[in-house]
Amino acid sequence: MEVKRYHNIPFILLSILLMLTGIWSGLVRLGWQWLQPQSSFALLHGVLMVEGFLGTLIGLERAVGIKKLWGYMAPLFTAAGTILYFIFPEYIFAGALLITLGSLVLMLIFVKLVSIHKEVALWVMAFGTLVWFIGNIIWMTGTAIPFIVPWWAGFLIITIAGERLELTKFLNISENKKLVFINYFGLLFIGILFSTFLPGFGIRIFGFTNILIAVWLFQNDIARRTVRLDGLTRFIAVSLVSGYFWLGFSGLLSIIYGGVLAGMQYDAMWHSIFLGFVFSMIFGHAPIIFPAVLQIKIIYKKMFYAPLILLHLSLLMRIIGDIIMNPLLREWGGMLNGVTIVLFFMTVISSLRKNETL
């Protein structure tokens, strides 16, 4: 069966719906007194955003790339599992199982890609999906979410870094430099592993490694060169470079705060990664990913910069609130984070040209 572009639309809509629900849950978790569809709604924020929104979106991107119908089981399982986890709390294990199966399918997609292309960057991304799968297995045993978050973050960091490593083939970077970079992922995995049973030690290794990864990317990524260009190319580069700053900053916070498992320091440490780093990467890659998935052209607008700037300013506001223990500053920073993300996706969608296919 040939996969048509319109088959991807339901997955895009589902991922956006999960993102919006995740933002809603996150704002409730921050303290906004809004309607809650269930008593544990605030606790679902991480699952909705990472497993649901990001897991489905990344799975869809790779399913489109491999052009195999079975690849769509990855976004299907993660979306269905997250929805089941959300709507029917009594079937939490079934939802977690579906999500874990989705991560397994994504890992198999990369195994297939590696067998065809045999590129180091693909091996790195495959390793990232393995980290996600292992983390989900541990989650299914009943381990508390704060101990699973490093596994989820590791999956995203390694996957994104692998994608950036893939583009270094266009640059004159020595094999030794690339080998050093690849070794960082082994060190990151050690930190993640220790964080599960020795959080203070493991998170500090994790944070130190994130600083190393951020510095390497800042020095060697093609974005450092393309930032001098114009238009969409510059926007992507600015998004990526700003994301590397937040990854390095999160590493510093991880070293300072160690294995805190709740509270404002926890919020600052992890949202520097998930909002500062990951969403900067999403902002930078969305103008490429959406047209590729939907096979529709996108018209670049300077307006793209508005949500990117607002993301960084609102995140800075939130983190300052976390550090100085000011709940009001933190809550409004979080609110603006959510508004900014919605604004960005509205900007991208308004830039799609439905009558102009690729």
C-alpha cells in the first residue's frame, strides 16, 4: 500500500492536540486554577509532551522517511497509548505499554535505516531511541516520573545531536573530533543510568556531559556558518545556536542542583532542556519538517522570529522565578511559554501553501 501525504495529516493533528493538552496540564501544574478533566491531570504533563507530542511527531517524521507502512506503527502506538493513559487512568499500564511499543518500532526504523546507509549519525540516533525504549521499560515497572525524565531527555538530546552530526559531512571536521563527540553519548548514558538509583551523582554527570555536547555543537555545527546567511537559513541557524546555549545552561543547573526531584529548582533544570533546547530545535526544524511530511511548500516570514524571541524571554522569566523562588514570576513565565509555542505553530501553519506541493 502506497502511503499518501494526506495519511500524515491525522498524526500531525493528533500530535498538536497532545501538545495543547500538555501545555494545559503544565499550566495547571504551575498553579493556574483552571478546569481539570481528571484529578491527576497536572501529573500528566511530561507524558503528554514527551511521549505524546514529541514521540508521535518524531515517529511520524521517521515513518515518512522510511516510506514503509509498518513504520507508522511508531506514531500510532505513541499517540494511542498517550490518549489511553490520559482518558482512562485505570488503564495506565496499557497506555504505557503502547507507548513503549511505539518507541520499540521507532528503534526498529533506525535499525532498518542503519542497515541501508551505515552512517555513524544514524547509529547515534538509533542509540537515542534505545535510551527512550529502556526508559519506557523502567517506567512500566512503576518507577516515578522524576527518575524517568533523564531517559526521556537523553532520547531527545541524542536524537537531535545525531541529526546535527549528520550534517557535519558537509564540513571539514576531523574524524577524531567526531569520535570525541560520539563518546560524549556514552558518558551521557552513564549519567542517565546512575540518575535512576543515585540521582545526585548521575544528574551531575548528565549535566556535565550536556555542557560538553553544547560546546561541541556550538563550535562545529554548520549553523555557526549559516547564521551569516539570510532568510529561512539564518532563522534556522539562530534557533539552533540559541538552543545550544540552553543545553549548556541546563548542564550548569544540573551540576548545581544535582538530583532534586521536585520544586522550582527541578523546574528550572529540566525546562532549560525541554523548552530552551528542544523547542528551539523544533522552531528551527519545523519549517523543514512540516513541508517534508505534508509535501506542501512553506513561505518563510520574518514573523518567525517573534515566537523564537518570546520563547527565550519567557523562559528566562520563568527560570529567574524558579531561582529566586518567586511563584508569580514562574507562573507568568510558564503562561507565556505556552502562548509562545501556540503562536509559533499558528505562524508555521499560516505559512503553508496548500496549492503549492513539493
